[in-house]
Amino acid sequence: MTPELTTRIPIPDVVKILGSGHYLLRGSSYNLYQQIRQDVGQQLLLTSGIRNVVKQIHLFLAKSLQSELNLSKASRSLAPPGHSFHCIGDFDVGKTGLGELNFTEDFSRTEEFMRMVNLGYIDIRYTDTNLYGVRYEPWHIKIG
Ligand SMILES: [Zn+2]
């Protein structure tokens, strides 16, 4: 879905999110993130934002090593380079203090997640029956 491996995201188009080490696309992604935090609380944090293809290559290679080079297994939890919705503005959220558990179903049991569901923020990109072959990801916020 990203045509060129070297496609760059122009710096003026992104905003660094203080305290997270991650970036969001200015406009729709950034505004949505701010709105969610305002409504759900400051315990909500950004756990992954916009990624360019090079960043996705690094992440995918790391995931492949963790998966003992089983690329099919690696693709269930991380999209191959050029196929991540993080390239178009999707982002991941978590709860302060939950650490690695933010990337498990535990996140869907937090008060923050419940509030996001009640407020209509959750339109899950990767449901438990998704056809992308990706695991269920309740922490992944869809743009557009
Ligand atoms: Zn994600």
C-alpha cells in the first residue's frame, strides 16, 4: 500500500508527542489523539505512531528474529514493510504503567479502553476475524 520503499514522510507533516518518543501525522491523527486523551484521561498514552517504510523494515526484521525467521508468524503481529496502516496515520494507544501488556488483550480490560468503546473511538482495524491474518489488536486506532 506504500508504493515506494523510500517514500519519506515530510518532517513538517509530523508532530513529536512529548514523553512517548513517537510521532503522529499532523491533522487527523494528532487531533484524534488529543481528543481521545481529553475525553479518556491523561493515563492514555501513545505507544506507536506514524512509521515510514524504513522504520517498518527494522521492526519487521526484529519481529522475524523473535519468530525464529518464521515470516508468516511475524506477519501476524507486524505488517511487512509497505503494508502497515501506521504509514497512513493509524496509531496505537496504551495505558500508563501497563508496559508490554499494552500489546495484549489486557489492554481491552482497562477502564481507558472501556471509555474509548463507550465514546465510539473504537473501530477496530484488526478484529478477531480480520482477513489480513493479523492478530486481534484492540489498541490500534484506525484513521479514515
Ligand atoms: Zn498498530
